[in-house]
Amino acid sequence: MRNRIILCACILTILGSACATPQSQSVSAPTAYPTSRPVSYLAPLATATPAPPTVWIAPAIPDVLRTGAMAAPGSRLSTNEVLASVRLEVAQFVDTVQGHPIFSDGQSIWYYALVAPFPTVTDGVSFAELKRAWAGNSPPAFANKPLVMAQSTYDAMKYLFGSSAAAGAVRIVPLDGLVDALWQGGPQWGIVPFEALDPKLKVLEIDAESPIRKTFNEELYPLKLTFVCLGVDCSGISVPVTNRDPAKLTTLIMTGVTAMVRATAYKMDVNGVLYPGRDIRQTLREADITHISNEIPFAQDCPPPVWHSQRLEFCSNPAYIGLLDDIGTDVVELTGNHMEDWSQKAMRFTLQLYKDHNLPVYGGGEDLAASHRAAIIERNGMKFAFIGCNPVGPEYGWADVNWPGAAPCGDYQWMVDEIRQLKQQGDIVIATFQYYEYYSPEPRPRQREIFRMMADAGADVVSGSQAHTPQAMEFEKGSFIHYGLGNLFFDQMNVTDYTRDEFLDRYVFYDGRMLSVDLVTAMLEDYSQPDPMGPEQRSDLLTYIFQASGWLPKSVNDGPKPTPTLVVQP
């Protein structure tokens, strides 16, 4: 890559005549910040071997670009932008000289994210609100709280907002200390470069746009800047095209209980197989990987569904697999404790049906060895390994040497060893459990111990697939643990107030690293359909679960949660 500003035009005649240097030209600057300054005139050195570059780096340049520039062979940092042979600058400051662009393929588009601590109920703000906060007037959710950011981010934001922030509107912290700073009490918010995102930060939407979404509209998003390398020779300076390459971004959606039986199955027979997915179909299909934990086997002799059946031996019509195809299922978990309800024949038929539909499975299989085998899925240069087990039983539902079924957990050591091996191979590991079912959000001591055991072994995500009501969450040694997500496609409308509440956890990975956890919330309608929650419902659920996770204080007005009234359930 070569970017040049030709600042001296010399015409050499055959007699070797010299030429004159033209007068300096000034370029316009933003009306408010920074003030106008002339573009440096950099003449190439007339030497056979070019001298190592001296690099001046504008204060607004992000740390990643700064480090890349200084990694160029022989480069030396310059404190004088006029004398430097190469400059890393904000392109919004200088755009043309004599009507011609001063950069071509040397530009780099950098995206920034508005963030808050993960247990933040607010989902986003408008750009108008953000500009008012820069001027010293924060929105109600972050009233009297400054925007937290690193110094280089602050210098960059001046170009976007046109001036320095109002007194007290911004708090400067080191970039590597920003997560801890935001978590230190009360609702706070800040701005970070996209590459500095961390799962412990919630990415806030700006005018409904979020850089962690697959639907992200780059043109509409306001928090972005263009940086450029200027000078005699930028070929040795590493300037990435962007810090957000869509080809490196992968999303994974994890879901809770799917059981296409009883009332849910009846609704499918009456309204069509695809009916349950109507309102969340697009959300599930947008993910690069969609996980479904289907607890019920398919059976060719499965009888028509009975709405209020008292029988707890379940099966599904094979035609119902059309729903899993339609929502874009990529991997199926088989840890459910009903996998052997309809005989070994039905279980083997189910395994073949998944194979016919090109659906990888894990957490269950044709025998013990297969049930313990991880499912490996590759997306965008990253490998995702799914592994899971069932500690609950029933015993006849566990796979054995010559018996199909769900993967038994045993003493969990095999799972710990497998996770460690998968991590050594560079895989992103997702560990799931069909754990004991509780109708309250707090994880039990043994449950916490086991889930943390997998996090300690290196699992990136540890998720409970068994819960019929959402459970608490936590971060553990770089892993995200969600003890229970609640139901997905299952008919529990009237067990407790919370059996209708559902989480669909969307994980965002970039270039081999987990960047963010994006919580999608839904409410079960018509005994079969998850419906995206409205703002008030979502706020109530997030507050409830964040309190159960120990992240938010409980209000003095919070009374006891409704006592579960147990009805027929798997």
C-alpha cells in the first residue's frame, strides 16, 4: 500500500535544470474542532536506500492502530508532525489537496460502541441523547453519570461531536481498566472501539443500530471515524481496512426447552407445523449457528397429541422436524430426559431423521461413545464445539455401550477432560446440561459447582437447557454461565408467572474471541409461540434475573415471587 502527497513538482530537463517549490496550501478543518492547520509538505529523500520512517501518530488514533504503526521495521515515533515522514491522522481532518483525494486504499474505517455494564436494563439511546450527554445533559437512565472512555477515544470523539465535552461529561480511564470502571456501582456508560468489546459489557443501541448485530447498517451508524496514513511511504505501516469485518463476525443463539408435544403439538396440527416459529423465525435464522435442545424423540407411530395428557411419555410427529428446518437450526442437543420415552426404535429413528436433515447432534447418540462426542461446527474460520450431558436420568434414558440415549454425566471428569482437549485444539467450547428442574431463578449449590467446573476447564459458554423458568447468570474466569434459559417451544402457560418467560442468548464472536452476549427475550403465547417481549415486559424480566444473579439490588417493595403451582410437565 502506497500513499503519497506530492508536495514538490520538479521538472528535470535533459540539461538537468532545477525547479522551484510551490507555496504551501491549507486545507479546511471542521468548523469547531480541531482548528485549521496546514497539511505537512513531505518531500521524498533523494537516497538510494530510504531511511526508516519517522511516524507521527495523532492523539485520536486507537491503540491497535498505534501498535501496528510502531511495529513497522525500523520505524521511530516522532513528536513533530511536520518533520515526520509518515503521519497517522483522522481523515475527517484533511480530505483533499487541490481537489484531489490525499488517500486511496490507505484508509481505515473504525467503529466505536456505546456500552454499559452487562446487567443494564436500558437497551439503547438516540444519537440526539448521546450528543446532549456530551454537552453535559445525560438521559434519565444515566443521569449525572459521565461517559467513561480512554484518552484516545475521547480525542477521536471530538471529531464526531465537533468540540470538547462539557465539564464533567466524560471520565478518562485506561482502556484496560474500562470494564472495571464501568462496573463500579450504579448505572454507568462509556464508549470503546469495537475491538475492545468485552462480554461483561452490554452494547447499547444508538437509534436502534448496534455493531454486534448481523442486521447492522453501517451507513446509518454515527460512531465511526476514518483514519489514514499520510506521507512519503506508508507501505511499511500496518493500517487494517477496518476494526469490524463482517466476515469475521459470527453469532450463536442458544435456546432452552423444546418439546413439541401436548398443547404445542395440537397447535401445530391445527395451524401448521411452522406456526410456533412465526414471530421469532427471523431472529433465529439470522444467527450463523442456531442451537435447539429438543427433548422429545420423533416416532413413526406417535399418536395425535392430547392437549391435557397426564401421560409423561412423549413423542413427536416426524413432520414436526419441518419447524426445526424452517427456523434455521444448525445443531440439536439430545440431553433431554425423554429421549427414550418411545423405545430404542424411536430413538434410532430420530437419530437417522436428524442425519437425513443434515442436523449435527450432541449430548446423546446411538451409544455411550457417540453421546459423549462433541459436535463441531465451523463458521467464518472459527470452530465451535458443543458438548453436553444429563445427570438426572431416568437411567433407562441414558446411552450405554449398546444402547442409544442421552449422554450420562457420570463423575463429569470425562467432560472436563474433553473440554480441555477441545480448547487445546483452538475450539470455542459450549457446554450444556439437562440439569434438575427448579421453578425459581437461583442456582442450587451443586448446580453452581458443576457449571463452574466446566467454566474452569475452559468452556466459553456454560448453559442450562433444562429450565422451565429462566435462571440466574454469572461470569466465571472468562466464561459466561446461564443456569437456565427457560422454555422455547413448550406449552407451559400456567405453571408459574415465569414459565412463559424465555431467553434466547445471542453470543457474538469475532476473529476467534467472544465479544459480547446479547440477551433476546420472548414470552410464550397461545401455548406454542414465543413472541418478542415489549419494553415493559423485557425490563421486568431483566431486572428480575439481574437481581437473582446478585448484580442489582432488590427493591424494598419487591415482595416474594409467586409460589409455583405445579401442573403436568416434563
